[in-house]
Amino acid sequence: MRPVLPEALQGQIRVEVEPEFREEESAPGEGRYVFSYTVTVHNASRHSIQLMARHWKITQGSGKVQEVRGKGVVGQQPMIGPGQQFRYTSRAILDGPVGVMEGDYTCVDTASQRPFEVAIAPFRLAGPNQVH
């Protein structure tokens, strides 16, 4: 069973993602399309939280699905205090010019030590001139 968001934190933890196609790092002729994505985790609650783990589901335009799980993000398990935010940038490499990413973060309410998950809504990865 997945840990649920404690009532005191519902609606208080928000994740925003800004994807960007990285043309200078991509090689379309070799089936390599690089995207960066900048994630901002907003903590509008009165509790400190710690981001412990990530889970991403990457669906490529070809239909191929890749799942990525790991501790923290970009080598960190950041503590995010009340009213604070944590921002980082990472990358995904696809074999085609379009895809979709979605996932969740496993966090801990540091006051109660209860784990909970924060959903990350699907977002589109698309190279230039893609209308899919």
C-alpha cells in the first residue's frame, strides 16, 4: 500500500516541472533526443518535509516505457522547510522527439516521521515542430 499524504499536508505540497529540448546535446540522426526538466517542489505547509526517493515513468513516442527509481534527486535528499521550495534540473534522453514523463516523490513529514507520496502530473517532452 502506498503511503498517503497526511491530512495536515494535503494541498500544501506542490510540484511544478518546466521541460526544455536540448538541441545542442541531441543527435536526431542517431535517435538521441535530450531534454532537461527543472522541477520546483513547493512546501506551503507548516511542516518540514524531506524528499527521500523518486519514481519516474517515461513514455516515449514509440510507446516504449522506462521506469526510474532512486534515492532522492540529483544526489540529494533535500529538507524543505515550511514556506520553502527546492529546485533542481535533470535530464532525460529519448529515442524520438516526443514523450511524456510522470511520477511521484516519496517524502517524510519530519515532525511525525510518516512517509507520504506526492504525485507529479504528466508533462510533455517535445522537440521543435512536434504537434503530437
